[in-house]
Amino acid sequence: MERAVFLDRDGTINVDVDYLHEPDKLAFIDGTIEALALLKARGYRLIVISNQSGIGRGYFGAPAVERLHAYMNSILQEHSAAIDAFYYCPHIEQDRCTCRKPQTGLIDRAAAEWDIDLQRSYMVGDKEADVMTAVNAGCGYGLLLSGHAVSSALQEKYRDHLYRNLWEFARHICAEEAV
């Protein structure tokens, strides 16, 4: 079985702009490309797990999200940092689906399709929903300060799993492997 780092998208990989779906608005967070390349070099599958409620709200369609992901990956491939797969939930919270984080539907699907050992894998993101997705799925996790504001209460609650950005998280889990 393989191991993976499941990644939130907005605020984790790229600068969070409301309902990002246009390639010309994509901006990677500093250190992200290097972090993804490091994780890839260490044998992790890189799988995006993202809520994309803009689809459910009618702001844009799934093809726009898929074009953005293809564009994102074309840049990442140039740096040996390509995402292996993108999974996204198109629903709004009121739909009560099983794929919207913190539910585990997307991770469960990815784990089955990619033969991922969840106990040897991580979920990383900038919201508590990302942490709860990891906990619910049985993964390790990291909470990043690179996206949405994380309250001091949440910073205290997750202090042992708190990282400034994806680069710091990647260096930490790769250093733990070496021990």
C-alpha cells in the first residue's frame, strides 16, 4: 500500500481568493512548489481533497475547476511536484453529502483508487474541517497558518500539529521519517 499527503487546495497550495476557478488568478503560496517536490521525492502520493461549493452555488461549472487543476498541474510538473489526483466536492453545506469535508467520502474514494494506507498518510489544510477530515479518516494531519485565520483557541488546541505553511509541514514530516 502507498502513502499520501491529502491536501486542501485554497489557502494550502494556492493563495485563497473567493471561489478560485480562473487560471489567471492562481498564485502559489511561497514554498508550496518546493514542499510538493520534496513530498513527491520522498514517495508520497499528492492528492487534493477540496470543497468547491462555487459549483453548487452556480458560480461556475465543474469544467472550470478541472481547467484550473490542469493549469495548476502543468506548472507543478515543470518542478517535479505534480498532483497525482484532484478530488473535489461540488456541494454546498446544506446538501449534507458524504464528500464535503469534514466527511471522508473523498479520502475514502482516493484511498481505494490509489491503494493508500491511511494510517501512514496525512491530511493538511488551513481549516479545522481539514483536521477533522484527517481524524475521521484515521490520518495524521497538519493545520496551516497560510490561509484562513486560525483562532488562538484552535492554535492552542492543535499546537503540536500547527505549521506556518506547507513547506514547514513537509520538512517536518520528512525529518520525522529520517529518525
